[in-house]
Amino acid sequence: MTILRRGKFITFEGIDGAGKSTHLAWLEHFLQDKGVEVVVTREPGGTALGEALRKLLLDHQQVMHAETEALLMFAARREHLDKVILPALERGAWVISDRFTDASFAYQGGGRGVPAARLEILEQWVQGNFSSDLTLYFDVPVTISRQRVQSARVADRFELEPDLFFERVRQAYLQRASQFPERIKVVDGSLPLAEVKMAMVEAVEEFWLSHAPSR
Ligand SMILES: Nc1ncnc2c1ncn2[C@@H]1O[C@H](COP(=O)(O)OP(=O)(O)OP(=O)(O)O)[C@@H](O)[C@H]1O
Ligand SMILES: [Mg+2]
């Protein structure tokens, strides 16, 4: 996949309630203040087709094979890259996505048990060597995740899974972070909000210093 890629691609990862949405809003403002165009998006979703697939993927009445789930995630991602992410990066925008490919390795890989080798085939097919430039992984124990999202809404197809599922997802995220330590920054999301923010600010400012667009 040949791309000019003038903008940067930052992704937020973590299980439910880890703090992705809370902190993503801060990063959006931080980058806007720096004068760059910011595109905020999410996975699964980000396009009309992707959002339709998201509905199916999160619908707790849907029963599907783990590999069907993985294929749909990557199908939505193909569309997302083509319609939103790559065009934005090419025009110089910075793109922030609430979840991306690391989530497939965590949820479909760790959680559902789809072999990483299969996911890597899909990853190669859908995105070639393209990956995020920076990923902030908000790490929280499953008990904290449960407490934060409890009673907040009706559980989706993933949230209905037992704690053990989310333990596997978390371990897969941590494993992924140790596999790509340069790209994935682990932030302890169990700390008080102000401290989580401080850790994130540090990671983002370090990244900004080495990647700010030249003027
Ligand atoms: N460090 C924290 N300390 C206390 N509460 C927090 C912290 N981080 C997030 N929360 C609270 O937990 C709830 C869930 O946070 P948030 O929506 O940011 O999580 P999320 O990672 O986006 O979850 P989801 O994957 O379900 O969208 C919110 O009410 C938020 O205010
Ligand atoms: Mg969220």
C-alpha cells in the first residue's frame, strides 16, 4: 500500500471503561491547538458500511463464528482505510481512531481464540505494512472495567462475555504492547483521571516533538 502519509495516525485501545473516550477528547483538542486538522473516528465503524457492520457485530442477538467476526472487522477496516483514514492522512490531517487493528488481535485473537497467524494474513491483505504511528493502550483490570460501565447502558455482544474473556483480551493487549514497544504506549488506566491524563500527555508530547509537521 503506497501512501504519501503526511498526517499521523494515532489509535486508542483498551477494554470497555478503560478511558478511551474520556481521553480521546483531550488529544483532539491538543492537536487542534497545535493547528493541525484532526479527524476522529472509531472501529468497528467510521463509514456508513462500517457502522452497519458495527451494528451486526455488537448486536447481542447475532450468533457468529469467531472467524466471521474477524473477517467482518477487517472488512469494515478495509472500507475505513479507503474512505476515511488514508484520504485524511494524505491531505495532512492527523487521524485519531477509537480502536484499530490491535483490537482485532486482542478481541478476536486473545478473546475468541482466532490464531494470530490468521489475523496477520488479514492484516497484511487489508493494510499491508500500514499501522498506527502511535497507539495509547489504556490498561485496566477487568473488575475496574466492569465497575465503570455497569448500569451505564445495555450490554452489547462483547460486554455479555464473562470476565475470563476480558482477561484474555487484556493479556493479548499487553502481549501486543511488549511486541511493539516503540509504537504502543501502555498507560495505567486504573489511576485517578488526572494521573492517567498526565501519563498520556507525556506520551503524546514526546511523540509530537519528534513528529510535528514542519512549517
Ligand atoms: N481513570 C479514571 N478514573 C475514574 N473514572 C474513570 C477513569 N477513566 C474513565 N473513567 C470513567 O469511566 C467511564 C468509562 O470511561 P470511557 O467512556 O472513557 O471508557 P472507554 O474506554 O471509552 O469505554 P468503551 O470501550 O466502553 O467506550 C466514564 O464514566 C469515565 O468518566
Ligand atoms: Mg468509549
